[in-house]
Amino acid sequence: MKRFIGHFGHRPINSIRAIEVEQYKASRLLDDKAAKETVGKEIRRLKAAFKRGVEWRELDVNPLASVKAPRGVRNVAVRFYDREAMRRLYRANPSRAPLWLFMAHTGIRRGELMGLKKDSVVGSRLLVESTPDENDLGRTKSGKWREVPLNRYAKWALRHLPNPLVTVHMDTVSDWFAKDAKLAGIGGSLHRLRHTFCAHMVIAGVPLRRVQLLAGHADYATTEKFYAHLSSEGDFNAVRTLRY
């Protein structure tokens, strides 16, 4: 949104023509050398935001309504940490190790971590929600609450974390992780802990449907797209079951 406003300024929304948005899209691809996947994501998010504005009658028109988002070949080979990488991360900064361990064993998103308190755990299950909306209702990215059982690692981490778990801005948490990951020599971003949560379950043979529910993916296709190739019941095992 900041990039879009930087390009169009504070013009009235109904003065922005679709052809100008197409030119903006072309500029991002040709001048900025942005990947099709990146520009496609930007356009889809902008279109969705403006569409919601029209639905709420905050906007009169959606200037992106007829603009198609470019699509490229998406890399679905997600990166995740193995056991040794996680150990190096914990050793890099022992004071923050419980936080990274908790996130890696619950799969919570950065936004869901904000303001999370220990009373969100009920009967060894973490009730995951994000910052309450204007109606004081907790909303996750999918718009649904979910429950994540705490294993022994997550329970240990929770005992060693303050209440609430973090009191800083979410960007600060990302900066903490980037610093610790660099010190550990493993690289990556905070979101890779969530990929680690999902990937290791799939590798261990947990059904994709169960992973979807625990991760809070709104669409099963998302779980399948990113993690199906990691399943222990891969293609060779699949065809090996044939007996006719």
C-alpha cells in the first residue's frame, strides 16, 4: 500500500484509471525488476483491500477491479530448519531460545504472537487468535480460531517465557530473530519457524489435513502445495502399493 500511495500520491480514488494501474504494474516489472510472483501478490492484496473498501462503502470504486495480477512460477520448495539448525539457534541466544522454541512447536504466526498471554492455554491447548478487531473479536489470518496442543517442548518454553509472551512491536521480534539466526549461521526469517513446524509434521507422517488444521491454513490447497512433497508416503511408496 505504501508503494502504491508513493506512486499515485493522495489523489481521489475515483480519479485513478485502470490503465494507470496497468502502467504501474508494468513499471514494477520492467523498471524495478520485481518478480512476477511479487507483483502478483501486491496487486492481489491491493485489489482485495479496495474491494473491501467498496463493500464497506468507504470507497466509491475499485480502480484495480479489471486489472489482472501477473502470475509466475512459484517456488513451493519451502525452506525449514532441521534439528541441528534449531539447536544452533537456541545456543546463539539462550535468553530468547524459549521464544523460538515455542513458536517452532506451535506454528503461530508473528501477528498471533502479539499480546499472547499464558491464559490462552486451556487444558494443555493453545487457543490461537490474533489482535482483536473493532468488535473485540480475535481473528486469525484465516478468520477462524484454532487450537494447538502443547507438546513437552512447548510447555517447557511457556514456563520460561514472561506473561504476556512479548511486549514489543512485531517488527522488533523479527529483528531479534534475524540477529540470532545470523549469529547461529542458519539465516532465514522468523516465518521459517512456522514452515519448520509444518514440514517436520509432514515428514513424520502426519496427514496433510491435520497439518492444515494445526497450522490454521484457510485452504487445504495451501498445505498441499507447500508440504505434500515432504510426505513420507511419497510417489515411490504410492506406486509400490499397486498389486494388480
